[in-house]
Amino acid sequence: MNEGLIQPGPSFQGHRRDFLRFQLNVLKLEKGRYETLADDRFVTELVRYLIELHQAEYSDFAHRIIVVLGECTVCNEQQYREKALFALSLFAGTVSDSDDETHQALSWIFSRWLRWEQVFLSCYETVCSQVQNLLFKMLAHGMYCQLTPWLNLLYKIVNGTLPRSGAIQAVVGRLYRTVFNVLLEHDLVIKDSLSAKRRQNLTCLYRYFASGGAVPLVQELYSSSDRNRRMALISTLSSLNDNVAYLLIEGLADDSPWYMIRNAVQIISQLGNTRHFDLVRPFLGYPDIRVQQQMITFISRLDSQKSLDQRLHALEVCDDRLKPQLIRPLAEQRSKVVELALVHMLQNRTEFDPEIQDELVLILCRELRYFPTIRVVKTLQQLVDERQMASASDDAITVTAMETIDFLCTL
């Protein structure tokens, strides 16, 4: 862990010895040592601190804790899954109604767990209660794209497509009926006052339930071993309507091979509806570079602000070999947040893949000419000094860095 999950943010409540113990447990937790959650006191402290971080808008650090707990919800040890779910449920109850980003992160974690979990845990009903609140918030904010896969997942558990115990089916059945009934009431209440866009989204939502014509095509896409047939299916599915996006996501499993995920992203990106990007956003961090490349292609089709945000996110999670195609379009936007991101990359250049390190450093030296600030000049000068001390004063990187410094100093 680079910085530690608890160094920034609100002050830790307790003695220094308690603080050190808490910090050590967080470090262990992030490394996958979920046995730290066996300590009830630590779990309580973790929940409190997570809530404080989030409320103080230390969102990056709060998100990192959420991700760690999310991974624990699908670990093999039942007691640790229960503790992680307990912590996330308590945290979910404190999230502001307007915080769509956190709602989406929790939605992804809870839906993955619900698809995975086979045991009726002691906290199962509590978690489902939070899921219900989460889905209500999505509905209130018109997040129909995110709501639809949830309803489909719940229905698969209810009808036995995803085999579960009677206890689980009963709880999920109540959740499904409650959410669906509120959805219908919501539509009846505000239908006349909806904007054209929201009416269109709701129409898409109900058509999704009414039409299953694309299901066999999606199933064949994911099961066929004939590459030519898969390519033909991709072409066909890409020409269909928006509902295909949800079918594709629902057809994926946690262990789906890279080519299934890439094909799904490719089709969804070709549907011409950029709001579907949120459905596939988690695949930016998928470990296979071919899936990441398809995600970057999708990003290029987004509007200016959303593409900026997602390219910045991709810089953090994607393979170093893909970063050159992210740096150039980012630099052209010349925003402050891009400057900070690129300077941070250059300052941490030793962390790059050695095979592409020089190429990335050279690109950064070139693209930083878009940012005439003292911070950029100082960072480049530090690079030049470092390389000159290493007897590399006339290589391409040093020359380019000096040229950029000279250019910036003339502005």
C-alpha cells in the first residue's frame, strides 16, 4: 500500500497505541488478511472511520476501504463475509441521497455478492434492506439503466434460474416485489411530468421486461467456440436496441474469459448510447489488456467531460502499455486536474513497467508543454538534473525535457 488508508482524513479517536493497532489492522485487511475482521472492536472503528472519511470528502481513501470490504464479501470464510457486509450496510445507511457515485459503487458490490452468495447469512435480510433503500434512491434519481440489471438479477433468484435456498428466495422475493411495485407506482405518479429523455428511459426499462428476443443470441455469443460465428453475432447484436446491453452484462459471470467481456463491451459501445458506459465501467481495471483496450475505445466515444473523467480513472488502473493513448488526448484538454495527474505520473516514473518506462517519460515530457506552471517546470528540471547526474545529458528524454522547459519559460 502506497500511502496507507488512514493517514489523511479526520483525526483518529483514541490513544496512540489504539491508532497504531488500528492502522496495522487496516494494512493487513488491504492485503487480504480478512481475519482482522474477527475483532468486533476493529470493525466498529473501521465503520466509524469510513463514515468520517466519506463525510469529510476524503473520497479516494473511503473508496479504497469500500473496495477492500467489497472483495471480502465474496471470500471463502463465512464469518468474514458477514463482517464485511455488516460494515458496508452500516456505511450505506449514511450515504447522502445525492451521492450517485457511491451508490453505484455499493450497487456493484452488493449485486456481485448477491449473485455469488449461496448461504443464508445472519445479516442477509439486513443487507437486502439496504439494497432496497439503494434501489429506491436509484429510482428517485432516474438511474434506470443501473436499476434494470438489479431487477433481472432478483428475478433470476426468485424464479430459480439462480438456484438458492427457500429462505433466500423468500427474502429476495419480497425485495423484488417491493421494488417492482414501487417502480410501477413511481411511473404512474410522475409520468406526465417526466422529461422526454426520462420517458424514453422508462420505455426502455419496460421493453426490457417485455422482450426476450435477444436472449438466445447473447447465450450463443457466450457459448460458441466458433470465432466466425461470434463475430457474426457481435455484428447482429450491435444493430439491436439498448436492451441488449443489459442482457450482455447479465450473461457474464465472475469467471467469464476475457474475450466474452471484450465482446460484450464492444457491442455495448457500438449501440450508440453512451450512458451504457456506467454498466461496463468496472472493466477498466480488468487484468487483461485487450479488455482494457476495448474500454478505452468506448471512452473515446463519450462527451468531453465524461471522457476526461474516465481517462483520468483509466490512467490509474490500466496497463502502462495503454497509457500513451490516454496521455495525449488528456493533455489537449489543458485542465488543472490533468496537469496534476501528469506531473504525478512523471514524479512516480520509477513505478512504470521497465519495458515502456522511457516511452512514457518521453511522452510526458512532450505533452507537459501544454501546462505553463512553476510546478511543471520544477518537475521537468528535477528530471533533467537526475539524468545529467547519470551521464544521460544528451539522450532523447533529457533533450525533450529541456526543450519543454525552454518553451514554457518563453510564455
